[in-house]
Amino acid sequence: MHEIDLPAYARALGISIHDLEDSVPVLTVDFGPNVEGRPQHYHGGATAGLLENAGYAALRVKLTEEGREARLKPVNITVQYLSAGKSQASFAKGRVTRLGRRNANVTVEAWQADRRKPIASAVMNILIA
């Protein structure tokens, strides 16, 4: 199991590690005032924050497995909101689709009760410095 420290932004939103799947963390955030937008729904920024943190967590695991330490700098993050996040826990997991020497591409999905029905997805392009 890899030791993963979530950044202050993730902790401020209430994001935590729910589980590990193939060494990759599945992040979760419970619904509450820190993530609420319109009544009983997640704020889009909170959903994007969950996606972004899950993407970085997946990439950090991959870099650690390769014995690499790096500063990660976002180049581009594209979020697609697929359905409204309701007042229940949300989950997200990233997948590194390409890892090069200087950049990486990561895809991320977020879901609630049914993993087959994502509420949002993201594509991240990250500079590895």
C-alpha cells in the first residue's frame, strides 16, 4: 500500500481515501456544507476538486512505482458534468493513460451510488517538473 498525503485543498473539502484498487486510491467526499452548491446538490467546483485530486493521486502512485519524485503542474484540465451530484457521498478514481518523461495524461471518473452511472469525468494533461 502506498502512503498518500492529500493536499490541504482536498482536506478542506473533506476528501479522503475510501479504498485502494490495484494500488490506485479511490477518493471520496461526503455531502455537506463544504461541498454544497444549490440546495441538496454538489457545487461544480467541489466535483471538479474531487476529480482533480483523484487524478493527481493516481499519477503520484504511478510515479512512486517508477521511483520518480516530481512536482506536478496542470497544463489543462477538462471537466464534463454528466449529471447533478445529489446529497450523498461521491467517489472518484483516476487512471494514467500516458506517462512520459515530462508530461502525463490522466482520465478520471466520479460517481455516487452506482459506479456505472458517472456524475462527472475529467481529462488532465500534467507537466512533470
